[in-house]
Amino acid sequence: MSNEKDSLRDEYDPELIKSGIRGKYVSDYEKETNIVLIDPDLHELFPDSASVNRALREYLLNKKQASA
């Protein structure tokens, strides 16, 4: 964090910032998120969502072919 004083652009009303409720949507997020944590040792192989999705699709395809 910076030691500089927080500043707000002139177009933002400071009262608008103060009226927010911290954590308002946390419970909804916990129930309906599709985020999956990848163990650190697998992160090199799966650095992003695209690589995870590609691997899962390939796995499912191979599983279907093996059971046919």
C-alpha cells in the first residue's frame, strides 16, 4: 500500500463512497461461484482458464472414447 493520502477524483461524490456496504454480496458469491483453486505444483501446466478447460475437455473426450 502507498503511504500517500487517498485521493478521489472531483467527479466522485465522497458520500457515495461512504454509503457502500462492505461484503454485501459475499454470501451470494460463495454460493454461486465457479472458481476452482489449482494446487501450486499444477499451476505451471495450467496457468490460465483456457488451459484448464482444454485439459478437461480432452479428458472427457478420452473417457467417452474409452467407454464406447
